[in-house]
Amino acid sequence: MKVNCPSCKTSVEWNETSPFRPFCSKKCQLIDLGEWADEQKAIPCGPSKDAEMSQLPDIEEIEAMLSEQGDDFFKQ
Ligand SMILES: [Zn+2]
């Protein structure tokens, strides 16, 4: 029995010689597992979501800076 690799459509033997079946290789298995991430990247609002996520540490940094500098600021 043969199946087509979902990632690259290569014909894959459905037996123990194909440990990654229905994928032809681990690479294709990982590609398929990563597809949901690619799909999210393809969504127009994806980059802004990524930007929000990348901003989160910055906001925390700013808040930390404000709380650190706050004491000095009020002393002056
Ligand atoms: Zn493949």
C-alpha cells in the first residue's frame, strides 16, 4: 500500500520502512506540523499580533524603568 506524502505528495510505502508515514520524511512531518504557524503568518492580522507579542517585553521593560525611575523622579 502506498500513500502520498501530505507535504510533498511523494509516494510513501505504508509500512515500517516509512517511520514518518504518511509523510515521506521527518522534514515533511515537521513542515506539516508547522503549517498551522504558517497559516497564522499568512493571516493579514498576523504581523500585528506578532508585533503585539514582541512589544510585550518592551512594555514590561518600560514599566520596570518607570517604576525604577519613579522614585528618583519624585525625589527630585
Ligand atoms: Zn514529503
